[in-house]
Amino acid sequence: MGEEEHQLKILMVIEVLGSPKEHVEKAMKEIIGKLESDKRVKLLSHTTYDAEEQELSADDKELVKKTPGAALKENKLWSTFTDIELLVPLNIIPNLCFDYMPSSIEILEPIEMKLKTVELTDFFSDIQAALHKFDMMVKNLNAENTLLKRALASKDSSYKISYK
């Protein structure tokens, strides 16, 4: 980790939802392993809670019926979450949000801090850079999807193209 100025102690909550239960537990262990080796942060502690079966709504059950593969055929989803305490530089928090997709982040310490406007500007610039990157990825995937649908429609006249 870099300089000690503007180091924050945060509580980050990460949740994993999926099926089967073993996959959910393995995915969470992999996330914790990635955080342990992440040079940008110092992992202070973490507590992972047992995976629990989640109740499926009627809409979820319809989606499961359409899902290819056997993972959801049992109509069960499992969820686990981990409370993670980290020491991180302020400017890394946006990257953590995009890299780990936490359910929440709470700043535990310091209670107050003084920032220079350039630090806050850099903070927001990092967020914008990541948003632009993901926006471009989504646009590229949409374009590829449209091309694939057109190619499929040209080979199978019964295939209907829907743009959502």
C-alpha cells in the first residue's frame, strides 16, 4: 500500500448468490483470497457467514425453468456474505467498488478528515474513468449481440429478433 495519508478503515460487505451451495461457498473463498493478495489494501479481518437457501419468487422460478444447465434445476439459490474490515487509501475505494461489487461500504475511521480539492477531483475522475470503461464494454457487447441475432435470423427464418 502507498502513503499513510488518508488511509481509511472500512467495513465492506460482499454477498454471493447462486447455485449450487458449493459453488457459492467456493466463489466467496476466491473473493477473500483475491482480497488477501490485493496489494492496494490491508485486510484486517473478515467473517464469512454460512450459505443459506433463498426463497425463490414466482418470477425466479420461471427464469430457472429457462436456464440452461443443471445448476438451477433443483430450484434452489444459495446466499452467503462476508463482513470485511480493510485499511485502504481513499483513492482506491472506487476501484474496490468496481472490482469486488460490495453490497455496502461503511467508513469506520477516521470520523472526520480534511481533503484537498485535487484529491476529491482525482477520486471522482477515477470513478468516471471506470464508468466510461464499462459503458464501452456494454456498447460493444450490445453491438456483438445485435450482429449475432441478425446472423441467426438470416439462417433461421423462424427466429424473431427482439431488442430490449
